[in-house]
Amino acid sequence: MLKRLEQSHSCTKQSHRLNLDIRVAAVAAALIFTGLPACDSEPADDDDEVLQTTLLEVDLSDGEAWLSLREARVLEPNEVDDTNWDLHIDGWNLFLNGGASGNGSGAGIPFRDLDPDLQFDQVNREQDILYFLFQDDYGSVLSNWWAYGLRGGHTVYSRFHRYWLHDQGRWWKLQVLSYYQLVSGAPEAAQISFRWQESNPSGPGELRELVVDASAGGVSAAPDDPLNEFRYVDLERGEVTRLSDDAAATSMDWHIGFRRFYIRLNGGTSGPRGIASYDHDAAGEETPEALLAMSPENSLEGFEQLNWADRPDESLLSQDQVTPVLTGWYSGNPGAGASALPTPFLAATATDSHRAKLRVIDLEDGNQQSPLSLSLEYALLP
């Protein structure tokens, strides 16, 4: 029996190189919460007829275009409304009509996060694949805090990266320690522990730790479930607030929010406080063996050694932003020889009426803001 789960997801510019790990970890967390088996696909038999695909040639000379996959056409700008578009190409981003990017039910996932060996031509009907979909969401630099399956199982591990948070002239350093806590002798997911410390020219402030119940009703909770909200923390008070998502969007009374495997900061698209962040360990090389050897205890010394002189230049800081699910569809640097990378994706249309497989098979490089054009191949799955 086909099982389907739709949720949102996030990442940031600094974490684009880690998108594969984050997406796979999100699927893993879904499995952990729901108790589903591993995502075994059932590709079509060789004798099955390959599904006919549609090719859309998209002119991006204006920097963006709105596509209806259901109608197989590029929409005119003056006819775009809340529900008639499925894919918004905005420069080098592919946004789906759902989550933080639109009012529809659009969601998606790269094939590679369901089965790294699954090919575009193998999926010719919806039942060929056991899948999970994620919506575009608000992303923070901290979205890359985890790794997945380092021992071959469905477990989320902290990378123990050290993050800088800049808050109205103040500097905090923060490190996520674990996704699990023991409850009645068994590990329970989405019980996130982290530590933080203010950094000052005169020396460090108090080192503090907190555990936040970020389960939010479980990964299968409906979007309108009152439990399916972030838990917002005031770092100065060291407390979880009682703010709802709607209240937090305009509140200055929180610094960081957690919902299952997602983290947001009170700045950019997530809130008005203006908090910006930086991953101090983003450039470091990591191996599974090195990550497995790390623990809250043996990473403490490195966290404490990070001091005022190590804080980044403010020009390197990033605030939260809307980040698409569909990433990894081009290689190279935009404006300097970028080319199409035909990564296959599975997506739901804005009305949730169809599932589509799609990929970008060609593009004409433009500048850092946008390609000049691209070719999108897709098919609505019966």
C-alpha cells in the first residue's frame, strides 16, 4: 500500500552543499516518527511502457517565469493567481506553490533522497515509488546541523557545528547536541538539546544548556494541527516561550525556534528581531568516522575555546530566507559557465491533484541573478 507524507523543509545559502544529507535526514526522521519501513521504491518493469513527457522551453530574460504543469504552459505575468501556477522559476531558484512559497499544496523531493539509484525513466506511475514530500520553508544557517545514517540505520546525528548568532550588537555562540532524549528508558526523537553562551570583549558569559520538546505533534501532523508549531526560545532568559507561530512572526521576544528537525531564527523571513547567523565550521571536512566519534562531552572544549576574537565579519552573516526544496538542478557557478544537472524530482501540483516527475535538462547561462533560459522535462504521473 502506498504511504505518503507531506511536510516542510528548509536550508540556507551556507548549507546548500549539505542539502543531500539534510533531505535524507528529513526522510529518516519521518521514518522514525511514523515507524514506516525504509523507502523501498518499486520501479516499473522493463516491459512497461515509458510515460510520455512534456518539454517546456522557458524564457528567463526577465529573470522569472510562472509555470502550470497541469496546463503544460508558461503563464503570462498578468494571469498568475494563487492556484493556477505550480512552479515559479525565480532566477536560480525553483519554488513550488506551497509552504512558504505559495498558498497552494505544492511540495516535492529529489529522487535521490528516496532512492539514490532511482532513475527518471523508472517512475511512470505514482505507485512506482514510496515517497515523502516536503514544502518550501523558511531556512536558517543552522539547517545543516545534522547528519544521517552514519551507522547504516535511520538515526539523526549532530554535526556539532558551532554557530554564531548576532543579535542587535550582541554575539552568541550555539551548538546543537542531540536530537534524542531518553524517555522511560527509550530514545525519543525531536527532543533537541543545545548549548549556548554569550561572547563579550571582556570574556564569555554563562554557559547554558536546554532541552526543547520539538515534536510538534509528530511528522504526520496536519498543517492546521494546533500542535504543529515551532517552540520558541528566549536565549537571554533561557526559557521556552508560549508564542504561537502567528505571534512569533511579529514578536521580538524570542531568538531561536525548533520544530522537529527544523530551526529558525528571529530575523529575515522568520521574524522582526534581525538575528543573523554564521556557521563557524561550514568549511571543515567531515568524515562519518569523525562525526561518530563526536559527543556533547568531547566537543565542549572546542565550543568553549571559541571566543570574541573568532566572531565573523558581519558581512558574512545570513538571515533566514525562503528556501526551495528543489535544489541541485545545475552545476558550476551562475554567470560563469553554469550548466544543467538533470536531477529528477517528484512534486505535487498546487491543487494537490497530480504528482509529477520533472527535471531541468538544459539551460543557457546568464548572470549571477538568473539563467537566460532553461528546458524543463516533466510528466504528470497516472
